[in-house]
Amino acid sequence: MMISNNTPYFTEIAQQLSSVVDRDVEFVRSESIGGGCINQISRLTDSNGSDWLLKENHPTYLEMFAAEADGLAEIQSSKTIRVPEVYCHGKTQQSAYLVMEYIELSSVSANARTGEQLAQMHRHVMPEFGWFRDNYIGTTPQPNKQYSSWIEFWKSQRLLPQLELARNKGFSKNDYESGVRLTESLGVFFDTYEPQASLLHGDLWGGNQSQDDMGNPVIFDPAVYYGDREADLAMTELFGGFSAQFYSAYKDCYPVDEGYSTRKTLYNLYHILNHFNLFGGAYASQAKTMINNLLYEC
């Protein structure tokens, strides 16, 4: 779509971007490139031939984009794996928006280089679990109050909020009570394992990773916090998209505790509950099965 010079919406975004990059930016073309079920994403081209990535949503989603910008900056500061550079975010009467670096991406599965660089990112640790700010997992608010105890963090900031939402969305009383009972027994899964507060992507499924045109791994759309690195690894297994070479390279760089094979269900329960809260359907049955399997381990 060609953009007119007097289109107020794009002009307003271009003015903010111009102040950041210290040159006049005038958008001349917009090309929709999808955006899944949450945001609208476009590739903008300016009069100099430069491309930019624009994410848009309803104006009420401004804080979600602010949190995403902070998360990308956090990963970028680790100097371990590529993320899109953020230029600006804001809102107009029409929408909230986030302008980022446009990266030409491939559609290949995560490979050995991705595994190596993710392991390096996970070695960036903090004294406490959580983060300096809350953010979002999809469009669901994700609290990140900081705790010295990983068990308490996972209970109070991850499972219990999702269980409360699920109860209000139609999760059965028995399944809700089973989930709460599970949260009271989390210590069982950490008898011989003490996680570090690693820098996490937080929403690392196959659709949130790719490679640039030089073959460098790229990750994006984060839900950043500091937590057990196994939580990131677990989600890579939830929907696929990560090669055997990815896991082999990761484990060569940063060996994984044998208890991970059980704990990954505990970590993916959070995401399945969130999917039920966002989309409903069969995710309730999947969450119930996961809760019951985990209670069997207690």
C-alpha cells in the first residue's frame, strides 16, 4: 500500500521515529506481513529505501508494547543472541504501536547456533527471580514481583494467577482445587535441584525464533523475566520447531539436570493454562491431565 504524504497516522509515527534516529523519516509504503492472533504487523518503507517493522494494536495495548520494548532491550544488553532493535513506541487515536528494526527472516527450525547462544543468554543471572517490571504473556498480564525463592515465585507469580483466571473462565472446581494443591507441593520437584535466576525469553515457542539472512539466530516477542532456565527449554518442546541439534548444542554448552524431564511439565502447565484462559477449548483437558500427572509425582 502506498502511503500519502498527508496521512496523519503514519506522519505521527514518522515524526517520533525521526526524533530517535536523528533524520527525517517519511514513510512511502506499508506492506502487511501478518501478526498472528494478537497484533497487526507491517513492513514500512521510507523515502530513503529503509525498512522498519511496525506492530500495532488497540490504544489500550500501549503498556504491552512498552514491556516488550524493555524485554528486547534486556536481551540485547546480554550480547548473546540477536533481537530486533527497538526504535520507539507510543499511541495515536487509532492504535498503540511499536517500531523496530526490520529483519528478513527465514523459516528454518532452531539449530545448533540457536542452542549455543540461548545457553549463553541463560548464563546471565540476577540475585532474585522475577524482573523490575510486570509484562505480558500473550495478552495476559504477567506479574514479576521479585523473590529470593524460585518455588515461591513460580507459585505466586505464575501458577496461582493462571489458576484464578482459569476458574473464572470455566475451569472446573475440582481441577482448580487440584491445581492449588499442586502449588502447595512444589518443593518435591526441587529436592536435589537449585535453579539460578537466568535471563529468560519467557515465551520461547517455535514461532518466536528464526534466523536472519546471514544465518544468525534471532528471537523476538519476549515475555522476559529472570527464572529457571528450564522454563525456556520446556516451552521449546511444547509446540515443536526446535531441532535435535539445538538441544544437543545447548546441553553441550550448559548441561541440564536429570529432573528436567519431570519439571518441564510443571513449567509448560503455566503456558497451557494461559492458552485455556486466552482461547478456551481442549486446553482445559490438557491442563487437567498435566496437573494430575504432576500430583502423582508428589
